[in-house]
Amino acid sequence: MAEVLLHAERLTKRFGGLAAVNEVSLQLWRDRIHAVIGPNGAGKSTLANLLSGDLPPTSGRVLLGGQDITGWSPEAISRQGLGRSYQKTNIFLPFTVWDNVFLAAQSRDPQQPWNPLRWVRPASASRAARARCEAALELTGLATRRDAIAATTSHGEQRQLEIAMTLATEPQVLLLDEPLAGMGQAEAEQMVALLLRLKKDHAILLVEHDMDAVFTLADHLTVMVNGQVIASGTPAEIRTDVNVQAAYLGEEMH
């Protein structure tokens, strides 16, 4: 059943006199993918940073699961149920695929604070972490690659691995920043299929430049230009919006 999991209200981020994000409001619903699109410098990644706690807002607020998380640290927001991937893949290259995901899974151990150097865990905590790890690997299609060294995997597999690490923390909301960047057609198709699988149990914010993927995946789109929302609606509404066509999509979406 669709429910609002994250609500941003009039979020603004100023750097000196520049408003990188200017009074942006949006809602993220479970079982829906909400894409944020716009030209370079539109404020898309800054918006994601505000939602994840990587940047504090100048004004506005963010509600996650009904809880006001404005100003919380990224770690606290993550524990509240928000997972994030970044433009640049953020994984431990010398470790195996399994070890990467298991480290992320251990961060949700309620009995002890996470410490990446502490490998000895209570048996019950280890079992729970292993179960989260297995589930994340299965969901992302990496179960057969668990023993591969992350540095030896393909670009597409590394992007899948970062999402698997995020899933191992059991988030309800996923913020995915250009997950298809740098992929060939086959890898992009696999990522699109993965995001459609994830949609059922998560609310997803997708920042992406691949317009074919965006219009395949998105249930709702927000278009940003110069830090402001110029349009928000269904893919069909956005395709035909004259302001969007003039500012961003142009003739490519006809």
C-alpha cells in the first residue's frame, strides 16, 4: 500500500548569495519512484545531500516516517531508515563483495555501535547481519559474485554492490544519485530491472541523466533549473510541459 515515507517542505540551501536549492517541496511514496531531473547545476545532488543530512538546510524541514530529521547527522538519518548511493561509487575495493555488504549489515547491529575494525561479534548479531547480507546480495543479483574482490568487478557490478550495501542497512527510503552513470546498454538494463524490483518495498528518489531510463522508471518527476522546481508531475505531464521543453528537454523527448 502506498504511503508517504519522506516529506520535504520548502527546503532551501544558500551558499553566500547563491540559492543552490530554493524552497523545494516533495513527497516520496512507498512503491513509487520519484525522479529529479534537470541540467547540470540545477541543484539535484544538493537536494539529495539535504535529504540525507550530508548538508544542513538553510531553511525548510525534512520528515522521515513522520519524524522531523532536519539537522540530524547522516548516521542518525541512516539509522532512521534512509539509504543513499552517490555519483561516485563508494565501496571498499580491496574487500570481497560479501565483506563489503557484511560490513554495512553489521552497522545495524542493535547490540553494539558499528566499528569496522571489530570483527568479533556476538553469535546472534552475526546471524542477523549475515541474513541481511544474504538478502541484499540475492536482491541485487550478486549472490554468485560474493567471493569476488570488489576491485575486479565490472562498473555495473560495483554500482549494484553499492546498492546492496545500502539495502543491508534495511532502509525504507532510497536516494540514488545517477546509478546508471557510465553504464553500457546491458548494464543499464540490469540496473533498471533492479530498481523496479526495489520499488515494491521502498520509496525511491532517483537523480539521473539517462532520460530513457527516467521515463521508463519514474512514477513522478520533479524538474529543477537553477535550484528551483519548474514543473512536477507524471511522465506524460512532464513530456508535454512547454516550460520543461524550453528549459531542459527540448526536442529530444518528442
